[in-house]
Amino acid sequence: GLFVNHGSIGHVPLPISECGALLFFRTEIQSLLLSDTKNLVQLSELLVQDVLQCFVDNVIHFNSLTPAATVELLKYFVVHCDVDQGNNKADVLKRFETIYLQNVEQPKQQKIAHILMGKERHNLVLKENAIVHNLLFARLQHLTATAPKEPVFTWKMDISAGNQMDADFIEFLRSDREQFRKTGFTGIANARKWAAKIERKLYDQRRRPYSVDCTATGTGRNASVLCVKTKHVFDRTCMDFQRSSIQREICNLNRYIGVSTFNRQLNAKDLRMNY
């Protein structure tokens, strides 16, 4: 029959019969994708349509590829397709973007983003590619839409019903009042003892949902304790929020995408100046 040479896997030419060409390519491509992704970029650029078609026809599924293999696949398309050229290969890369976003679930997108921003962070071919930027931006949009909202300040403090403290003090903590004066003591010693008990509870519970400063004043039955709420709990909540894995990823994505966009803008400006 008729034989055509569409390209090569590695350095080995692939003479393929016209009738069996597509099936053979898909078999070889699937084998390479699932076993030897490090050599994927060596596939001939003539095969980009065939590689993409494997995913279009569900011959190969993204869920069968590891995050590392998916990054290698992305490298292959980025190396052989220039989205700025406005040709068929540019269309392949854009179609790959669409298929990726439709089929790669968020947990895997997270791992892929981690590889791109970690191990591959110095790969300028990837870092300055618009499609890579779009894939990471889609991940950033998902996180921004679904992540817990940034804490909003309030003086109200969340105290459980079973907390062993005076009812009027618990009511104060749950309210939006900033200060509270505790009275009803027989003397300053009794007031200081109460204040010490409150502060001991505060320091014994490092993850307590409340924070106040207590100061005992007065003498005899005029003794009292002034309780003033502090922002320690809110500050700690904000710190925990910023340190969360989701916020760290959002921060890293913003930094990576920002740098990538800036670099592309510089490159475009250089090109205009050359003209």
C-alpha cells in the first residue's frame, strides 16, 4: 500500500500505511504519553494535530496522565505551537487550552501549577507563554471564587455555651462592646483573684476565640475589674488566613502571572521599538 512519513518518535522514522496511520500514531503517542513523557518534546512538530486529536476523541484522557506528564505534554505543545503566529498550530494550542480546562480537575490543576511555579519556574518558554498564563489564571479565578473570605473585623467574640465563666462576662464577649466593668466584689483582693482567673484561662487556651486585658481597681465593695477587648484574636485569625495553603497558592499565582505578563509586555515593546 501507500506509505507516508509523518514524523518520528525520538530519532526513529515512522513509515505508516495510509489506512493504518491514525491508529498507529495514536497507539505510539498513547504509549509515549503514558510511559516516557520526558522524551515527548522530541516528537516531530508535524504530529501536533495527531496528539491533540487523541484527546479530542478521548483516545487518551487527562486523568490517565500524572501532573508531571501533563506538564511535559504542555511543553510539547508550547515548543511546537506559536500562539502569536495566527496559524493552524496556534489554533492547536488554543484548542489544547480548552480541552485542558474542561477535563483537568482542580486538584490536578493545583499540582500542575505547583510544578510550573516550582521546578519549571525558570523555564522562560513556559513562563512567557500566553496559554500557560491562561491556564494558571483560570486556576487563580477558581481559587478566588471559592476560597474563604478574608476576615472582617468585629468586637464580637465567639464563646461556646459550655464555657465556665460568669454569664455577664460571656454576654460582654459575645457583644460588640469594647469594654466591660465587672463589679460585686468584697474587696480588691477578690477582684484581683477574679481578674487573674480570667487571664489564666486566656493564656491556658492558646487558640482561645477571645482576648481581653483585665485591670482590678478600687477598694472594699467599690473594687471592680475593667475588661478591655484587644485585637489579638482578630490579628491571629488574619495571620492564619494569610498562612493558609489556599492563600499561599493565590499569592504565588498572582506573583507568577504578574511577572509573566510584565515580561511579555516588555518583549512586545521591544519588538515595536525594533520596527
